Amino acid sequence: MRRVLLALCLLPLPLHAEGLATAKDLRAAIIGNTVEGSMMASGGYAEFYAPDGSIHGKDYDGRWSFDGDRMCFAYGEDPPACWGAEISGGKVVWMGASGEEGSGTIRAGNPSGW
């Protein structure tokens, strides 16, 4: 019995009950950094997520926010679209109702100067 308990103590804990990152985890990993990747519905992206809630890309801007543990993105007059996320090291996988909908690599800071 002790061996079983010891083995259970050594297992990694999930970030969230569903394996998704919490808003706190997302803030720590993404805010103040740039994510470069691709979304299945819209293609490639590279965006800096400023601490003031703004998003800066090469030729556009937007706003980020949180809805519970989902990160939300709004561009122009469009309503925000929100995703849960799995974070592993410097990678993020954006999860929607149908499962994985995109992914990206987290880059420290704002290397493109947006």
C-alpha cells in the first residue's frame, strides 16, 4: 500500500481537471510574450499579448481577455472568440469545442517590436 501511495505522489498533477491550463497559468505563460503559430480556421499568426490587454500583430491590433479559464481574442468589431489551452514548455495548443483548433510557440517578450 505504501508503494502505491508513493507512486501516486510522484505522478504529475494535471493543470486543470480537464487537462487545460487555468487563467493564472495562461497569464504567466502568455501575457507579456509573443505567440507564433497557426489556427485551423484562419491560418498563421504571430501576436504580442501586452499586459494592458492589447494584442499587436504585424499589420493589426486587437484585445485579449479571459472568460473563466478560457483566453479570449477580439479583433476590430468582431465579438471575442475564446479558447481553452494546454501549455507544455514553450508550446500552447488552443482547444475549442471540437478539440484542438490551433497551436503556437511562445517567444519571450516582443521580439518583433510591435
